[in-house]
Amino acid sequence: MDKPNWQTGNLNHLLEQLRSTQASLATDDVVSRGVDLLQAGMDGLISELMVNPAACENLTHLMGVYEESKENDDAPD
């Protein structure tokens, strides 16, 4: 376990450290909530794409992602 990082200073220094810690924690919370929202959105998108093959095909075409043809899979190396 890491040793504590003890510091010296007056009350203003302590207040500055507390504000910095609070800002860091608030940022971590915002990022965590953002990740949760993105995950929920992606889950919804995936659910819709699973029941709509045409949407999947259109999306892969727009993104330029193509599945290799079966002929290439059976060819010897």
C-alpha cells in the first residue's frame, strides 16, 4: 500500500486541496455517467439493428465495411 502524501500548509492551502479533490471527483462522476449514457444508447442501437438486417447492410455500406466473400474463404493459401 502506498504511503500517505503528507503536506504542510495553512488553511488556504487545505481549502485549495479540497477544491481540487472535489473537482477531480466531479469530473470522474461526469465521465462515469457519460459512459453509462453511451452504453445505453449503443445497447438500444444494437437491439434495433439486430431486428433490421437491411439497416445493418445500409450502415456497413455507409461505413465502407464489407464482409469477405465466401469464395475467398475456401481458397487455399
